[in-house]
Amino acid sequence: MWTRFMTNFRKPTGLMGRMVVALMNKGHAAMTRAVLDAVGPGEGDVVLDIGCGGGLAVKLLAERTACVYGIDMSEVSVAKTIEVNQDAVRQERVRVMLSDVLGMPFNDGMFDLATAFETIYFWENIDACFKRVCEALKPGGRFVVAVEAWKSPEGGNNFPAIFSAVNPTLYSADEIASLVTRAGFARAAVLTNGTGNWLCVSGWKRDTEVKVRDDA
């Protein structure tokens, strides 16, 4: 039973999945708010949240930006995100759909910002996924990856043992930064909080007309 419950963090399904997405919104709230405060999305930005889970990041982004798209490969997550953002969905400021990263149905150069909170652990063919995100961004657009579990430079990891049933793929900050640059982004920057509870890696898409922003 415990293993079944924990595996819903990878792809929520059924009743247990609905419980998990509610827990996600509570458990990830502090990190999500802190990262968005640091990133400072623009009021006019069109944003993509990848792996929208319980819909909290979409909600917080919708409060700060013009339009937010959320995707997730879980029907439970899509339904929860729509529920949490029902007013913005009715106003067509939020659009949520069932999709994985490689199959997302968006034109190239569509988004100013793409975010991925607590999700890259489960991405298959991750280099291709990062490249697809880069394609979907406008020139000069930013990709923000935030995680609460990662590999440390010393070879250990920041990861609670109770989540071992999820079988995630953990990355170090340097490995995420390498994924960003290999995907074609101009540069990568790493941000951590003071207590070491999360880390964030940003990548900026190359822009031949406008200088890449210097803020991290």
C-alpha cells in the first residue's frame, strides 16, 4: 500500500493520486513562492508550467503574468490544476492540458518563461526534453528548473529515504546546468536558498537581437 501511494508522486492516478496532488500543493508551496520571488516573472509574460501537479505553481504564476499554460501527463493533475485555477480558466488566462514534454502541442518561440517544479526526476530522454523546452521559448526566454532533491558534489544526495519507491533520477546542480547548455541555451545560472532545502537552475535562450539578461 505504501509503495503504491508513493509511486503516485511520479504519475498521480485515482483516489491516491488526488491525495498526492493535494499534498504537493502544501509541501512545495514555500519553495515555489521563493523561486518565483527570485525569478520575478514579468506581468506581460506568457508562461508554460511543465508538470503542473496540483496547480499551485500555475496559480501563483497566473497572479503575476498575462497567461499561463500548464501541462501534465496525469489526468488527475490536469483536473486538480483546473479546479485550483477555475476562475482564471474561465477567463482564459490559464489553459491546462494533458501532455508530456516531448509531445506538447505548442509552436516554437511561444513562451517568455517555462518552469519545471519538482518534475525533471521523471523525464525520460531528458536531453531531448530540455531541447524541446528551448524550442518553445521566445528568443531571450528563460527556463527555470527547481528541485528539492538532488545529488551533492560529494556523491551523496539531498533526498528523503521514504521517497525511494518513487525511483527518481537525481541530478546535481552542475548536471542540470550542463543539460541546460547542451539543449542550446546561452547560459545557465544556479540559485540556492540559505538553508539548502532547494536549488534552482535557470537557462536563457539565445537572442541575436537583444542582449541576454544579466540577472540570475
